[in-house]
Amino acid sequence: MKDAKSQHVRYVQEARRFMLGLMPVQDFIHEFLPRDTDMTKMPPSVDAFKKIPAKPERKTDIYGHLQSPGYAELFIEVKETVAHDFFKDPPDDADRSRYQFMLDITNEEAYERAEESLGHHVAYATEACARQHRTFYLSMSLAGTFLRFIRWDRAGAIVSESFDIRAQPEFLCDFLWRFAHASLTERGHDPTLEFAAPGDEDRFREIISARVKIETGLTGEALDDAIEEHYKPGLVIIITERLLVSRPVAYPLSVAGRATRGYWAVTASDDVVFLKDSWRYLAMEKEGVTIEEMEKAGVVNIPQILIHGDVPMELRDEVPENAPMLGTSEPHGKIVAKPRFIQHTRTEEFKDRYWVCRGGQAISVTGHAHYRLVSKTVGYPLKRFVDAKELLRAAFDAYQALTSAYDKNMRLHRDISIGNIILVRETARKERRGVLFNWEFSSIINSNAARGYERTGTWNFMSARLLEVTGLVHLIQDDMESMLWVVLYCGFLWLPVQVLGASTLDDTVYDLFESSHYNATKNVSTGGHAKLLNSLTRRYTRGFKFKCVPFQEFCETMMDYHCPRDHVKVELDGQWEDPRYFEKFWSDFLDTNKDKFVGTFAEKHDNKVANAPPHGARNPFSAREASDSGLTNVEAELPSLRTSRRNTGAAAAKCSTSIRSSKGVRQTPAQTRSMARLRVAGPSAGVAYDAAQNDSAAGEPSNGRGSNGGVGGTRQSARLRSTQSTRGTDQKKAWRP
């Protein structure tokens, strides 16, 4: 119950960013329902809802007299009284630019009730859009006898003004009549899908089963369970270029955003490929184009793209080169063109309308287009590693991908997470290879095409400085630091670990990877306190020791590269600034210790951390809020640590100096000062507050102290030199959806 309530609070926080209101009711019907519906046969609307009491006492007094069109197609959220409405219509003479229409309630009890009700409503829409293939979704909110229409798409939601269904029944009757006579496409269903024939379903099951067995080596019931991750009987569909898919391995956790689904798919030639179905930001380059450019530049350990492109409005549609365009204003004044023939969002089209209530804040709704990408590269997320050796090897492959992209394509990934590192089995290699996926949020270094939202990355793994301070520029060291948190996270959750201090593993995982503080005034979440403290003092990691000796040693060394302690400053000071130093250490470490992993342990150990994600990390806003006492304990140490940091002089300053890339790019003095203030030379991680994507973890700030034998206690020195590697490229054909 507590988790459900916190989830609803998160949904409300998200909704504040993407909901537009309040649209006149007639305009809503005119814009979002078919205009050519034959209305001559519609029954009279007079007294249609008179059986509903003017002042209902119970919900059943309301919906007992309504004939619902069906939950799957449309839902109605019912509240007993208008006092429970989570929206508030403005007076006629109100300044809508300053008017707050959402949860403008002063009574604490009434606010909590309305907040929970709104959270329920957003949750219903999220669930419907996650389980159905939708271009948009419609719902209704009925408080007493006052009703509102809401339209949801991946850019956000539009809320109508309210009307009394007893006094003005014609609006609801008009809406329901048009909706009942609308086609599935006009109701918001994706028309480019169809159910597979029984023969195709049998073929899909056989091919997927064989591939899962090869990838996992499982048999019996364990193999059946693994197959169920990709296949559900009776639910195989045909999508994009005759691909067969069934159960997604990744699915959206929020209604607005990229809404990424990932599938193992079977082609017409019986190959298994990976299909990524998402709603890309219109202002950004297509991910397939980005990966093709990196492949031509020789970037290693990235997916092999087969086809990609925007999804058409209809299966028969082809997007002509001279297709008429729809202009939509994007952040920074950029005008982005949308072909009329592709599936795209509409919410952003209305953000500058006269009726929008802004509450004195800027509206940041951004346009999306439905996009599909098919990759030859298929595997399992990093959390499926079998032992510490495979974990470090696969993570190193991903590290090489990010440094290779940095060196050869001047590109930052900006979303290093356990969900974006995929384990791929190859016949020529005993261990599975790590491949770095999901480059849609990557950017060229010093690119002027900055996005309008503040941060990019998966909350659990973002660098401390990006979590604590909004508006900072992503650096390569942010991606490097994210890789550090990925390795530690996997170790804490799934490798044998010894507790040395008073802190519990559950608390520590929460502190480092989930804790956040939401500022309602600025409508932004911040965090990173525990990561910062650990970088400076090893406060959290020193209370634990991994039973795998090489893994323990590696984690200690990686933290010392990131922010050296006193006894290794002379040796390592400044080496985090050039990614090649640590890349060389990592490569040598794996070669030197390859035999030391043998016999340490053969299988992963589930440490059963509370709220640990079952299928990859959770959405950033699913994190539990840290307690007031916990945050106070953390904040109490920050000022003194920062004062100490300023007093350490030049030696400490080098822990967060400006970064020079191999291309000769130097960060600005302002960026250097921002890094020095935090004493963390960290840089680019990535989750936009786009709950459509994956990854997050668990716990609450603790004051436990561990012995110096824990993670961060001692380390082995290393001699360093730079190395580079390249990979051949293949030309990929363009995809016409």
C-alpha cells in the first residue's frame, strides 16, 4: 500500500511537467474526435443523465447510471464530489499565464485525497498505454456531476474544462456517440499491427525457444521460464517488415516520454533480431542514423543496425520525399517539421494556446514521433551476468564503446546503465561480449543542439554532480562515473558481499542509487549526496567487502581513479581526466587476474536487497523518498566536507580539473569551477525525466562506519599507458517503413 501511494505521488510529479489545461470542451471534441460522424441518428441528449443525483453521496450513485464504453477503450475515474476534483477551472477574468489549475488546494487532507486520486488516474492511463499499442488514449474524470475529458499521448496530456453532465448533457453524449462510431485508428490504436496466424505463432515459438536455449544453456522448467520472457501463447503479433513479436523484454513505465518497448523478434527468414519500438524526440537525430555514423567511424561494441525509421500512419502509407510538413515549435525556438504521414504526438501543438494555464511556469512539452529500430544484436541485460569475471569483462566492453565513441566520433553516450549494457553470446568468444545500446540521448561534444530538458541519464547511475546541480554540461567523466556505479550496483545486488559495519546493504543501496529530494517550487528532483560523500570519504562502501578478491580490488581501484585518496594522490592524481588511462588499467587488470576468478564462485548470489528491480532497474521516480532525518544527516556533513575541499588547495583541485579530450576540446572555466565545487570530476550519464525507460534501485541514508578492509580500504597500484582499438564497418540499408 505504501509503495502504491509513493508511486502515485511520482505520477503526480511527472504530470505537473506534461499536462496542459484547461481546453474548452467543444474545442476538445472538435480536435480529437472524428468530425465526419453521422450525428443524425444520435438519440436526444436532453435529460440523458438526470438519474444521477445532483449531490451524490457514493460513487455508485454516479457510475451505477452510466453505461461505460469499456475499460480497454476508455475509462472514467469517478469521485463522489466536485471537492475531490484534482483540477480547478479559472475564473473568467483570470490571468491564465499565472493560474495554477492542478492541485491548487490549501486544505492538507483534501490535497492528499486529490493527489492520490490524480495519481490513480495517471496510473490507469499509464497501464492502458503500456499494455496496448497506442498512438493516443482518451479518459474522463467525473467529480460529482462535473466531468472533464483528457487526451494522453507520449508528449503529455490535455485536460478539458469541466461541465455539469446534468445541466449540459449534450457534450458527453456528443463525445460518446463520436467515440462509439470511430475506427480503431481514430480511437488511438496503432494500425500497423496485426495478429499472427497460428502457423506463424508456432514458428515464432520454435525459433525463440531454440535461441533462448543457445543463449542461456538452460533446460527443463528453467528453460520454459526463460522462454516465457519472450513468448505468451495467443499473443504473437506481426509488426514492421513482417517481424513476429510477443512479450516485450522492456516496456514503458510512464505515459509520457519515449515509451520504449524491446522485443526479441523473428524475421521472415527465421533470424532472431532485436526490435526497439519507441517514441523519439522530434528535435533529436534518429538513433539509427547516429549508430550508422559511429559504425562508419569505427566505434566498437555497438549494436549492428539492420533497418530503422519512423512508423507510418497506416500500413499502406509511404512517406514521399516531398511530404507536406506540420510545423511545431520546440525548445530554443527551433522549428521541427513532422511529415503528415508518420505517427506523431499532438499535445505539443497546443502548449501556446490562449487557454493554457501555466501557473507562472514554462511549459516543457516536447514533440515525439513513433520510431522503430531493428538490430542484429540480441542478448540479455548486464544483470544476467554469471560471475564477477563476466560482469567486469562486459562492463569493460561497454567502457570501450563509450571511449571509442568519444575518440572517433566526438560523442558522449549520456545514459550508462545496467539496462543499456547487453550481454551477447558469440561463437568465437567463451565469455559473452558487452554491447552498449540506446544511443538516442547521445550528443556530439560541444554540440549546439542542446535539448530543452535539464538532465539525461538513468537516475541510479548518474554522476553525483549531475544529480545535485541541474543545468550542467555533460562530460565524458560523467559517463565514466556512471560505469563505476553500474559495477558497484551489480556487485551489491548480485555478488556475495560481507557486511563489516553497522549499515545494512539495503540502506546503502538506497542511499547511493535511489535517494532523491523533490523541490515542488522548482519542480525538479535532486540527489547525489551519498555518491559525493562516498567519493570523498568512502563513507558508504567501506562498510562492505566483496568475497571475490579481484572484484573487491577492482572496485577500490576504480574509486581511487575517480577521486584518489591521500595515499594514492601522487600516483593517480589527474588520470581520471583522460579516459585512456583507466581503460589501460582495466584491460591489464582483466589479463592479469583472468585465472584468479576461477573457483571464487560460479553463480550470482541474490543479496535480496529490498525493492531490488526484478527485470533491470526501476524508473528514477519510483525511488522512495529519503526520510527527513536521513537527509539531515547527509546534509550536515556536506558543508564541512566542501569547506575541507576548498582548503586542500591545488592538490584537491586536480581531482576535479577541466577535461581535455583527445580532440583538443577543453571545458570552459565555468564548467571547471562547477566541478571543483563538488570535487568530483564527473560527467555524462543519462535518463531524461522520461519515465518511459528503465532502470533504478533501493534504501535510505545511513551513518554506519565500516573498517578499512571494505570497498575503498586498500588498492593495488598500476602502471598506465594508452591503447586504442578499432572495428571494421558495414554499410546498412535504409529502411522505408
